[in-house]
Amino acid sequence: MTPIIEFDGVSKWYGDVIGLNKLTLHVPAGVTGLLGPNGAGKSTFLQLATGQLRPSQGTVRVLGQGVWDNPALNRLIGLCPEQDAFYEWMTGHDFVRTCARLSGMGRREATAAADRAMQLVGMTENMNRAVKGYSKGMRQRTKLAQALVHQPRVLFLDEPLTGTDPVARRDLIDVIRALGASGCSVVVSSHVLHEIHSLTSRIVLLHRGRLVAQGHVREIRDLIDKHPHRIVLVCDKFRELASKLATCADVDGIKFLDRESGLLVETRQPDTFYARLPGLALSDGLALREVYSEDDNLEAVFKYLVNR
């Protein structure tokens, strides 16, 4: 696919501190999760991609255009920053409408666009209140509204769920998913793995300014297949199940989990192993009550990749 965002050999230095280090990364259309611990370079990435910073070396392109010193590109991209800097005396609607005007819209068009954006993020009932009285969730919703009010083709979201309550978190996740489904490309930055996993399976992992891995979460999980996958099988007849699994060539180890009435199985061929399970579940009354893996999640992937 044609990349929407292109970083080619990009580095950014802040004196002796390295924000990004020779990053080459091509991001396709759709929703992409940008993951990494605090200090990984996520905010630097977003500031470079939106033209707020000039790279120390390398080139950055969005929608095929150079980003630095290209004001016209601002009409095609939107940014929801991690920190907010509202005019506290303004209403949420006034703030979003002003942002629409700054993107080049006329008065009536900007008012209608602000109405739509505030409705989309669930702020219609509170949009005429002063921002200074907003909760953290309301401020996050309003920031998202200003980022999308001009209907950008590419949307950058920096920790958009930070500090939100469970209802606001669910609503914002639904909005971001809907934006991706509507054709808007979205890059969502977060250090919380399960948040990104709830939004998309396509992820980019940064650590200390470098690209650690990129792709579908399953593809990235395959990077560590040389290490055994640990799979838990919960079964009332777990000792009989263990005797059957012990003869399988793709099983590297078995550990009894007496408290769970189950087994912890290690395998380097998880696909083959999982394919065998339906037959085992139906044979000799060895009904499997539960099957799960602690390794097939982003937390396990990330811990391994940044510590290898």
C-alpha cells in the first residue's frame, strides 16, 4: 500500500539528548498504534509528522508532501496533543469553531463544522459551557473535536485517553474506530498496550528513539517464536491430558497447575499445537474448559522485544 506517513533516516537531537535515532518507517492508511514507554520518542515522532519540529537529519513526508515549512498541509492533517492549552474563558464550541476558522473556513461553515465535531465526540450538551469548568474527559473530547473539525485526511492523537473515566474512554475509542472506518488515517500514540489493542491490530513499537518492530500484532508476535509460547489448558482430567501431550513432538515442556486443574504447556509451534486441540477436547472425555496464552498479547511482545 502507498504509505501515508514516511520517515526516512530521521533523527532529532535536543542538544545531547536523542529524541529519534535514524528512524525509517512507512505507515500505511488506516488506524495505527504508536507504542512505547515514556521517553520512547512518540511525542517527537508526532511533532515531526505535524511540522512542529524540524528533523536534525532525514526527511519526513505526509501524504507525499514534505512536512517542514508547509502550512498548506495543516488543512489535511489534525493533531490532538497530549497537553492542552485552552483559553479557559471560551466555551468548548467557541474554541472548536475558532480552530475551524483558522483552518480557512468561513463563519457559517465553521459554526456548522463545530456543531458536527462536538456532536461526534459527545459534547453537544456541554459545548456552550466555559472550558474552565470541564472535567478531564470533557477536555479530552474537546481536544479531539478541534483536531477533526476540518475533516483531515490524517489524524494524529497523542495519548488521547489519558486521565479519562471509563465512559469517556469507551466513547473516545468508539469515535476513533469510526474515524478509521470512514477513511481517515489515524495514528494513536500510547504507552498503555491494551488501549491500542482495543483500537487496532497494526502497531509500531518505539524504544529509546528507535524502531523496535512494526506490523500486525500477530506478525510481531512471530518475531519471538524461537522462544516457547506458554499456553494454559484447564481440564478436569489434566493428568491424563499431560500424558497424551507428552508424546507430541511440538510440545517442549509441561507444568502442572494444580490450583487451576490445568497445565502450562510450552511449544515453539503454536499454530500446530492449537490445531490439535479440538481433537484432544473431544477424545476420551478430556473436555477442555479453558485455553489461553499469556504470551499472545502486546504486553508480552513488548517486554520481550525491548529487553532482548
